[in-house]
Amino acid sequence: MSAFDLLRVADESMGAHQTWMDALGDNIANVNTYEPTSGSAFQASYPIFQSDPNGGVRVAGVAKSDPQGQEVSMPDSPLADANGYVRAPDIDMSSEMSQLIMAQRGYEASVDVTKTAQTTYDAALTIGQK
């Protein structure tokens, strides 16, 4: 793997982790989005990653959660049906937060690889200048 391949792989990794963090942020922001039981629940997004034949990773697609979500008792809600239920997304906040930490750590690792490569390239450019 050449030196510039290392930067390309780190860049692809940062992009994939950023996509993952964006999807998780959207899921977390919509955890309390309620709909009438006659409609569909907010569908959480989960990026699907695929390895690149030249190294690195790319987003191959996005999986969506079940549009049925879950029915939650909220009799005081204006969206509630005759039985007092609304449709809520099927999002597990502890899982979302754990994934967010993993995505952040992956992004940070990619940034560190980029910084280390830059430092190495800078040092290589100064060889022979003294």
C-alpha cells in the first residue's frame, strides 16, 4: 500500500463514520416522533458498509427499521386512536448511543491516521534540507 493509499483509506473511513454518525443523530433526534396508529412510524436508518477492493470502505446502502414501530399508550395525545395509542419508532436508545460512541471512535482513529501520515510526509520532505 502506497503512502497516498493510506490517506485515501483514512478519508473513506472518515466519510463512512460520518455517514454512520449522521444516521444515528437523525435516529436519536426522532426517537420521540409519534404518529397515529393508522400511519407508519419514523423509520430509523442504518448504513450498510462494504469493503472496497482497493482497501477502505464505502456505504453500500441504507437499511430502514420496521415502519410498524411500536404502539405506545398516550391517551392525552391528539394523535391517539380510540384506545389511546400512538405509533412510535422502534428505536433502542442504549443501542443508538453505543453505536454513536463506536462511530465517534472510528472517526477519531481515522483522523489520527491522517495526522500521523501528514507528520510522516512532512518529515520526509525535510530529509536532506539540513
